[in-house]
Amino acid sequence: METKYGHLTYCSNIHPGETWKDHFYQLKENLPNIRKKISPNAEMGLGLRLANEASVELLDPKVLEEFQTWLKKEGYYVFLINGFPYGNFHGTTVKESVYNPDWATKERLEYTIRLFSILSKLLPLGMEGGVSTPPLSYQFFDSTNSDLNKRISLATENIINILIHLIQIQIETGKTLHLDIEPEPDGILGNVKLFVDWYLDLFLPLAIPKVKNQFGFSGEDAEEKIKNHIRICLDICHSAVSFEDNQAVVNLLLKNSIRVGRIQISSALKINFDHKIEEKLNLLSNFDEPTYLHQVVAKKPSSGIISYRDLPPALQSKMEPNEEWRIHFHVPVFLDSYGLVSSTRKEILDLLELQKKNLFTNALEIETYTWGVLPKELQIPMADSIVRELDWVLSVLETES
């Protein structure tokens, strides 16, 4: 739905399913009740997750027309697509395979082109649309720097190919579509600073001459086009896990004129080991589940920041008194604590205040996808949970600073 501070939606990757039939069933089951409670008198925006299989099916003109007819009849519009998870995302072990196929592959390129083809047809007139995507790849796929650099080079070339495709779409249709690259702990672009370094030091120097040659733009116009179509997806959970300061992040992006394609509103687990250490570790073990990666970044009083690839090795590590952990586990945004375990809800409040002051994006997407693997005591019916999250974010946006 449209608010004073951007279009607010939730990401449908919370719903299970990999085929278009699965996706469409979940949307028809959940959206009517959500819209009735959240946006009964206005159209409701949707952040659509499309698995690879579903993207192939939805490109069928008859299937796409059926979906468009349903959207119009029921009062929904699609302006964002989540293109991070390519394949199975629920009910199976995902872990680091969520990055596969990565941006060094033809499969990732072709999948993303399909998503943009679909979005270009679904996007309402006068709106911009974005597809979110992984931060190139997972940094631990390669054992040597040579292999890692080769992967980065291939990934960068493929993103330039997407860039050329998006500029061509804009020339032909007038529609502005953008790729929203999502920094995530242990991704090659693991935080906002690493993303900015890659963008300025590698991506722009390679992209500018290619765009100039392809379209005849001046250097200045080429850079403007690039920054319009290749943006950052600012996931608040991921930034919080990396102990990034929201004000510093926004300042860095604004200073370098790097645009934010969307804010993903999500919350991580946070815990301070200042007392009841064993009790807290036992409580955290309830969040150790086999589906998703739960990277842990620890701030140790003696040695600073230390990262763990997943929750189990962190739980087995040697603990220091007053150590603080941030854990990549997307928990409901409206909850500040779970007994002795806290969340990074404060980081959400901080970044939304910055958005209200600067309006650096027009897309706000709630992304709590771990509903099915939350401890049972934190689960409420899915549609009710989505409504509660949307209500809470709306209340934050409507509160005067």
C-alpha cells in the first residue's frame, strides 16, 4: 500500500511452494484476509517471490494473463520481486545452497532476466520496480583467492549484462526496473561497505565504457543510467548482524550517489552474555534448526568482531563475559525480546526514522520468512503474523518523530 514514506508490502517468500500453482494458491489463500485488515479501501502492493520453476511457468502468456486479471479484480499490484532464492526455500535444507546458482552462472542470469520480463508486464504505470538478488555469491565456495577472483569477475560481467538489458527495456517501454543487490553476512558482498567498494572500484569502471559503447551515452549519462538500474537492497537484519551503524550506512550511500532499491524490514536475534550465560545458550539452542544459514557475528570485549558461519559453531565456541551476539535469524519485527533473548528491533526503528527524514527509497518490504522454523511458542497463524507486522510498521511510519 502507498504510505507517505513509500509503498509498503511484505515478501511472499514466507509462503511455501516452488511451482506457480503453489505460489498462486498461497496468494489466494492469504492475501484477501491480509488486505481486508490492512488496506480495505486501497490497492495493496505485493513483494512477489518467484522460484525458478514458477518463473518459467508464469511467462506463459495465458498463465500471466490469468494472474494479471486476478490482481486487478482483487485490488493488488506487484512492484517488487524477490529473486534471491532460486529453488527450494521451505521444508528442505537450504543453508548455503540458497546462493546456487550464483551470479557466476548462466542459470542465475537467465532466471533474473525472466523475473524482469514478468515484472515489466505486471508493474503499474508510473511506478519503478525491482528484483532483489544475492551479493554475487557465498564467500566460502572457493578455497583460493584465484578462484574467488574469477568468480567475482564472472559475476560482475553477468550483472553488467543485466544492466544492458534493463537500459534496453527502459528505452523501449519507458519503464524503470532495477536490480537490488542484497549484502548478507558471508556473502562475497557481505556488508554495505563491501558492496560500495565493489560498486565503485570494480563494477562502475567496467560498466561505464560498456554502456557508453552500447548506447552512445556520455560518461556522465552512462553513470547515471547505471546507478538508476543497479541498486542496493538494504536489509536491516543483515546490517544489524554485521554491527553496521544505520546513519553511517545511509551517509556512505548518499555520499556516493548509490541508490536504495528497497529497504527490507527484518529483525535479527541479539543477545548479551552479561549474566545467565548457560541459560541463554540453552535458549538459543531452540533456534538451531537445519533449514537456513544462521550466521553469527560476535563482539568480544578482548578481540573485537568474530564471525561464525552458522549457529552451531558459535554455540560450541569459548564464551567471554559481556560478549554480544547478532544472529541471522529473521524474527517477527514487532517483538523486542523473547525472554532472555532480544532482537534488533531498535535498528529497524532507527533506519525507518532515517527513511522518514531522507526518503531514499520508495519501496519498503517486510521480509520475515522463517515463520515455519520459529520456536513453536513464537508462531501464530501466518496471515495474522503478517497483519501484525504490517500494522506495527505502519504505526512506526505514522508516529511523528
